[in-house]
Amino acid sequence: MAEEAASLHVYGMERDGDEIPAPSLNLSRKHTEGNVVMPVTIHPDLYRAKRDNERIKTNITLPAWLKRIAEEQKVNYSRLLETALIDYLQLPRQGGR
């Protein structure tokens, strides 16, 4: 769980614009005495891509009549909202969409 925790912490620091400290390469006995020391490797670029592209739920509010028609037409709300937001924000399309 240390890898996940460290990755999430670095991700949060990046999002907040905080400086990311350099990794510890050699720790003296003074710094480690009385502690359990275990190397942990993280891959911030892979973790960032995973977190930034995960799907999250978002609630929306629509008039009942519009929802009925959309459901009759089998509208995929998630895809429609994603496409509309990308267009509205004038963002480049990713992943072949």
C-alpha cells in the first residue's frame, strides 16, 4: 500500500503546484535508527494518466420531458456530456474519439 499512498501524495502535490522533493538515495543511520526502511518505487506519469482518465460519476438535472425522450432514444448520457464538454471547452479529442 506504500506505493499507492506515495503515488497519491505526489499526484496531489503536482495538482497543488507543490515542489516534488528529490528521492532519498542514501540515508544515514542517524536518519533511519529505530525505523523500518523499505524502498518504494513510484511512477508518477503512469499514476497521473490512470487518475486523470478514470471515470467518475456526476449527477445532472434535466427536465422530465427531455429525460423521457432521451431514454426512448437510448441516449448515452456519459458519452454525450463528455463530447459536449470537449466541444464547449474547445479541447482536443483524445483516444480516437
